Amino acid sequence: MKYMLMLMSAQKYYDAMSGNPSPGAPAWSESELKAMFQHMEKLNQDLVASGEWVDAQGLAEPSQTRLVTADKDGRPVVSDGPFGETKEVLAGYWIVDVETPERAYEIAARAYSCPVPEGSDPEPAVVVRPVPDGPPDQA
């Protein structure tokens, strides 16, 4: 079964990685960034080696995100969104193909256990959702 593992974060953590600390998000050192990237790279390599990897991507910081709706004529209406007030945003994801939900949970826990600077607030949970095979049944 395929699962999407969604790594959640917030703009303050992206800012901290760029050297701009805030309460609960101390600035990351070069060695802390290196440790985080090594942790994620090793996780990805292990998923490829086990045959469980389908896809994974890290996403740009929330300040680069845009919200899109449509006007009455169907033309896009683009806005920056309320990211200052948003507590959690999608930072990246994995799509894995595993035998059991428990295996997806193990991978999510490993992603969650990524090293962060001392004094950091706890990161938001990793969201795990099944990805159904094929299109939904049509009634």
C-alpha cells in the first residue's frame, strides 16, 4: 500500500535555518544543517535500497507559497496567503510503498527524529495518509 508522509513545519523554522532565530527556533549552525541533510539523505537512501521509495521532495519556504482561487470567469486570483498566522505548513513529503501501515509509521517516526538545534520547539507531527491505488470507483 502507498502512503504519503507529510513533514510539517512553519516559516520560523525556515527562518532559523537561514540564520534568523526566533523564540523556540534558534539559528541553525552549519554543522546542524549538515546533520539534518545527512539524516534525510540516509533515510532516502535506505528507502530506495529497501524498494519502498516512490517519491520525495522538500518544498520551498512558506513565504514563497501562493494561494490560488478563480474569479467568476475562471481566471486565476493569486494571493500570498495568511502565512504569518499559519502554524503548520507542508515542508516536504515522501510517497512510500510499504507492506503495512505500521511500516509507514516507522518511517514517519524516523523522519520526525531528524536532528534540530538544542532549544528548538518540538516539530509538528508527520502526517501519514494512505494513497489509494487508481482512481476512485464511479457509481
